[in-house]
Amino acid sequence: MIILAHDGSIYGDWVAHYALRFAADEADRKLLVLNVLDGNVSPDVIKTKFAKLEKNCQEAGVEWSAASRQNGPSQFAPSYPPRP
């Protein structure tokens, strides 16, 4: 399974193109797309882009799944400045 964090930007579209290709080469042929809701791209634009990506997945024989997450602090982000 390939996991792609996509914010709805054109850069996310570019990376999604390659993520789909990688997923098509995986044994399980799965792509999980996590939409990072940061408010910079309208929900309608994201919906349109993801519909196209879903269609491309179907055409490539890749199982598609998607989820949305609010942008916020990560529990995995390191502390800065680094602790001694």
C-alpha cells in the first residue's frame, strides 16, 4: 500500500501521479490518499481532483481509499530547538 498525503495543491497532484504508478507496482495494488485540510484549497476543487484520481486508480486497477485530516500539530514532530 502506498500512502499519499495530498493537500489539494498542484504539487500534490504531481506527487499523486507518481504515487499511483508506485501503487500499481505494489503486490496489493492499493493507494490510500490522506487529504490534509489546511484551508488553502476549496473543498470543491479537492473533490474534483480526487474524483479524477479515483478514476485514474480504477483505470490502473489500483484499489482507492481516501480520508481527510485537519491540519494541526503532529505528535511525531520533533521539538525545536532539539533537547540536549
